[in-house]
Amino acid sequence: MLSRVLSITRKPGSNPNHPFINLSGKWLKENGFEIGDKVLIEGRKGNLQIRAIQFLEQEQEG
């Protein structure tokens, strides 16, 4: 498992009260994410979980 520490900012040109997280880089590929993949993002206070849909389907199948 690879980890990253990112800063929460605001997207340039957007409402300053809306937090923004930019996720990009080869570490996404190293963790099983590919361009075009669909992801499920589940959130709880202070916690986001991001999972690639194909891995969810594999978990459900077996």
C-alpha cells in the first residue's frame, strides 16, 4: 500500500468555500487505477475511501 499526504485547497476560479483535492500521478497506477476507470468514493466525516469499480465487482463475485 502506498500513501500520500496532500493539502486541501480550493480550485482556482471556484467558490473559495469549496474544498478541492487534486489526485494525480503514477502512484495512482501503482495502486491499480487506470485512465478511464470508474471509481466509487464513500465518505464519512474526516475519511474518504476511493475504490476502483472493477475491484468491487471482483469482490462481489468471489
